[in-house]
Amino acid sequence: DTAVSQTPKYLVTQMGNDKSIKCEQNLGHDTMYWYKQDSKKFLKIMFSYNNKELIINETVPNRFSPKSPDKAHLNLHINSLELGDSAVYFCASSPPTGPAGELFFGEGSRLTVL
Amino acid sequence: AQTVTQSQPEMSVQEAETVTLSCTYDTSENNYYLFWYKQPPSRQMILVIRQEAYKQQNATENRFSVNFQKAAKSFSLKISDSQLGDTAMYFCARKGGGTSYGKLTFGQGTILTVHP
């Protein structure tokens, strides 16, 4: 069973469209994250949720809206897509052991905006 | 800003040899955690090794070991007996407590190629 799963794995869309990426973890973790990996492979945190509550929002444009219906799911919705949104988006989760807990990553979702 | 810096964009090594990847970081916290992640061409992020800052002993995991120098804020990864499957991008990362709770800050990454 995949521990952290993201869908879709690949997404190609036109500028101006709205799209969503779904993430689910079956590890029983309390904390989930969204990271963005740009074309230079740099990984940067976007959001973090703990037990469905937002705890980190790293100056991400309002067009990005995370939603956590329960602690096993953290979805990412993006409105009015722009060319610069093209990237690989990683979902991750970590156990309730505080800062010592490693992050478990999904396989990433490659978003291409044309 | 509390940053993580990997000064080697690319490294290469012959199979069975040893290679060391460098990482330095900046932090004002006393308690934090350091990680090395591997990202092979499959794109999956895989944890290689973890170090807790309050532990002086360097972490080891089979062929992987770290040289943690807390005063110098340095956290290098040594890969012994390199294998073709070690070819990947390696990311150093720091995770702290306090207001940065849960946030993993990554370095720019080092592309490692293992040659047969």
C-alpha cells in the first residue's frame, strides 16, 4: 500500500484554468504538507496542516487554496493557473513526534501550464 | 532567513569509491534536526539519514554516514562503497522547533552520478 498517495501524477492544462491535486496518507500522521519543486529542483514549503488546521502558510498566492477534510487528506486547489505555476508539487506527512519526525513524501504531481 | 546551503551542484564518483556531499546551514535555534534526502530519477523523495542536533554522535545508516559539526553548522554526507543505484539528487534539510515547527527547509541539492 502506498503510504502517501497523490493524484494525478501528471497534469497538463491551459493558463487560466482551475485544477486540484489530491493527497491521502494512510500512516495515521497528524501533520501534512504541500511542497513545490521548481524547474531548478528547489523544494519550498507552501502549506502545513496539523489535525486539519493550517499552521504554516508560506506567502503563497491566494490562488492556491489547501483543504483538509480530515487529517488523512490534504488537497490543493489552484485557481487561474499561470505559466509560473508549472512545477512538481509534493505532498508529505509526518508523525506526531514533533520536530524529530521525518517527512514521508508522495511521488509528486507534475503540473504543466501551457 | 534560516537557510541551508549545498555548495556542490554536481558530483561524480566511481563505483565502489567514497564520496562526500557538503551542507551548511544557518539557524538561531539550539534544538533542531538535520536530514539527507535522496531523489532518484523516479522523483520519489527518500530519507537517507537523520541527525538530531543535541546528539554529538554522528549518525550512520549502512554505507551512509554524516559528519555533523554543530559549532561550524556543517552537516556533510559520506557515501561509502558507492553503487550505481546511488545516482540521484541529494538534498540536505533542516527542521526546527518553535515557530518553524514542522517546516523542513531544503538546500539547493547536489546531483550525484556514480560511474561504473
